[in-house]
Amino acid sequence: HRSRVVVPKAGGKPWVQTYTPEATTRWEEEVAQVAMEQIRAAPVSGTSDEFFLPFKGRLLISLRFNFHKPKSYSSSVVNHVVKPDVDNLAKAVLDGLQKARIIEDDNHVTDLSISKRYESDSHPEGVEIDLTAFE
């Protein structure tokens, strides 16, 4: 879900209002929480002086979104070619990473790979995030 724009008429004069849908905000917050839990649990080599958040340099990010495949779908349906759109999914994850202060700003992302698939035994439902940071 992306930010939405509404053009209400207040007293006959139109004005623009942008807002982020509640479902998007909740998902961004969930991404932020889980990402921080994963960062805290990750093994870090070197000294604590070498690891700072948020990452401020160049970022390479790969996102894989794994969706549940409805039982009503035929086994011949193998590609997830329905909503949500990959660009909207990616934006929500990047915003979540920024809210969690894992990345300073999503403008530091120079390479972004996005895919969406149906879940499998080796890829459970959710999003897989592979982040490489350079100084």
C-alpha cells in the first residue's frame, strides 16, 4: 500500500491531503520490529566500534516476498502475478528499515532487487531481506 491522496472540498475550495493507510503503517512498524530483532540476534565479527546503526553508506538490498498460495489455485499457477505490486512492497520495507533506524535513508540504496513468489518449504510466508552496507 502506498500513500494516498485525497482532494476534499472544504467550503468549495479543493485542497490536497496525503496520508498513509493504517494497514501500511502497521506493516512498516512490524517490519521495523522484526528487522531490529534480527539485527540484535545477528553475529557480528570485529569490535563494537566497527558496527554502527543506522547504516549511512551505500546499500545493496535484495527483497524476496513470499506469499501464501490459495488452495483454490491450480497447480499450474506458479507465478504471483496479482497485487500487491513489488514497488509498493519494497517501499513499505524500506520505510520500515528507516523507521527502525537500521538504514539512515532509503536514498542510500544504490542497488535493489525485488521478487515475489509463492511460499515454499525453504521460503516461508513473509519477506526475506538481504542487506549489504558499505561505508
